[in-house]
Amino acid sequence: MNFSKRILFPVLLLLLIFLAIEGASFAALSLARGRFFSFAEADHARRIAAENRISFYPGSVLIPEWMKADTLHPYVGFVLAPPTPADPYGFQNSVSPIQKKSPEKVIVGILGGSVAGQVFDWGEEALLGELRRAPSFRGKEIVMIRLAAGGYKQPQQLMIVNYLLMLGAEFDVLINIDGFNEISLPFVENIPKNVFPAYPRLWYMRVGTLSTSELMGHVGKITILKGMKSRWAAFFSRFPFRDSSAFYIVWKAGDTLIDRFLYNENSAVLDYKPQKSNYAETGPLVHYEKESALYEDLAAIWERSSVLLNQLCRENGIRYFHFLQPNQYVAGSKVLTAKEKKECYDEHRRYSIPVIKGYRYLMSAGRDLSAKGIRFHDLTKLFVPEKGPVYADPMCHFNKRGCMILGSAIGKIILEEDEGG
């Protein structure tokens, strides 16, 4: 009996200590989030980390978790992989992007980068809610086609439409949502490696030989770290760890540490300057005497691409709408919440710097697009009235609420034009 008591007491003590730690962890996580900690959300986060794909593209750790891996494409730079059964063309639609017009349906394509993809995923309900009110949409089936992917920038949108029209696709409406990638990605990912700014993002890493020991060393570390990230998440997804808020904190701390190492290795790859390169890796060599000349050129590529898209759409009976996406780095565009200031604003981040310096060139080019009669709308001030959080990270992505607001705004603009005849 005494022996049993001696065993039972420490067991109960350990159980009480664990319950106290568990309760304190749950309370701390709930307080940090401003709502009750969700085990379902924790499980989803671990599952995303466990499914982390091994990739030689260094931008992958710097982009949102919902972005898919991609693969080279001969005409549009890259497409998403693997293809879906209904969409072998690489845009991951649940229906074929090669649609034919009919009086019973309206075919709407959404172009752009990851923000356009977010609108398709999270803002579609709000967008469709407005479109169904429009006279030319009312009572018809609306077929939404995703032509967006993380990292797309002009002239990829232009090339995608050319490519699909050549294959026989037809559209009633094309919505282009862009801006951030066009001004940021060439500055960060192409120019430092002497890659032509109009080429797709990370072009050197996609077609380069990765032959130097220094670069291969960083790529090898990235591969190892991504494997560690996946295994770490898989371990804590098992019982009993998955049902513990305390062990969630342990997993999150380790995952954050791995991400920090990954960020450093990715940064080293982005900063790497090849000593030698060939034309396939760089394209035409250009040199800019002043930084402002680069921004002017990027804005000009963006503007001309939109003009050509508009002409292409007009010749094929398509209504084209172009929207400059909002971002938190445009002065006076939104009063950021405390959470947004902490988690979604970093003016020193390498991808933020060119947006702060160069977005005004796009805004100016946008005014020229409007003057040319193109349906262009500058949405940089869309979130001025918003008091709650709409941003999800420092890379100008939105939470679901932000996507719904953006989708609704786009739909209302199309509705207004439709009602105006």
C-alpha cells in the first residue's frame, strides 16, 4: 500500500503539472490570437508544413504556404504542377480553361500573380455576388477560370491569353489583378543576376546549371532543411502531440527556427552573383544608369502589356478589366492595425523596398492606361475605410476578409459598367 502511494503521488503530481502547463499554453495562445486557440487550425498548419515540397527555387520559402510548386513552360515561363485532371494546361482549374461561348453562360478569366489567385480562392463568392446582379450575367452560368499563379508578372498574363486563344479558348470577360510582382520581382530576383527584367521570376535558377560549389552548398542546405521541416511537422501531427497546445508551442518554435535558417539560405541564393552565365540564363543584357530608369522601364513593360491585352481582347469580343492591387506600402492607403504592423509591415524587406520606391511609377502609368480608354482601376486606396486587419503578410497578400473586399470591389466596378450599358 505504501509502495502504491509512493508511485501514485508523483504520477498525480506530474499529471497536475502537465495540466497546468497545458492550460497556461492554451491561454497564452488564445491571448496572442485574440480568440480561442483552434486545434483544427494547428493541425492544418502542421499538415501544410509536413507536405512542404522540396524545390530548388529559393523563392519558395518566401512565398505563402498555399502556393503550389511550378514547372517550366515553353510559352508562358512556368505553370503549376502537377496538372489537375480537368486542366492539363497547368492552371489547376476544376474545369478546362478551353471553354466555348454560349448564350447560357459567361466565361470569366482571372489573370495575375498570387493575389489574383487569392481572389479566385477566397474572394470568388463576393465577386460572383456582384456579377450575378449585372444584366449581362443575370440568370446565366458563370464559369470562372483561374489563369493566375504565384509569381506571374507581365508579360506572362499577355502570353497566357495569346496561348489559350490560339488553342481555341474563348472568354467573355478577363480580369487582370497585378502590380506588386511587376515592380518587385525583377528588382530582387532578375537584375542582381543580370537577367533580363521582362523574363519570368527566378529565371536563372530555373534554367541555370547551378554548377558552383558555393551555390550548390546553399541549395543542398535548403533541401535538407525542408526535409527537416516536413519531418518535424509530421512527428508533432501524431497522437498525443497533435491534441496538445503545449506541444503545439514546441512544434511552432522548432518550425520557426527552421524557417529562419531557410530564409538565410534562400537569401544567400538570391544574393549569389554568377561569375559566368550564358544567354539562356540571362537573355538580353541591359544596364540602367539610374534606379529610376529601371522603375520607368518596368512600368512601361507593364503598361504596354496591358495595352496589348486590351487590343487582343477587343479583337476577340472580350471585355478586359485591369486592376492595380492594393498594398500596405502605399502612403495613406490604410491605417494598419497593431497586428498588421507587427506581422505584415516590413519596409526593410528586400521585396518591400522596390514597392515603396517604384509603385508610384505604376500608378502614373495606370493614369495613362485610363486616358487611352482602357478599363483600368487603381485600387491602392481600397482599404482606406477599413479598421480591421486585411493583410496577411509583408508581401502584400490578404486574409480572407481582404480578399472578399477586393472581390466585391472588382465585381461592383464590372456591375456599374454593365448597368451603364
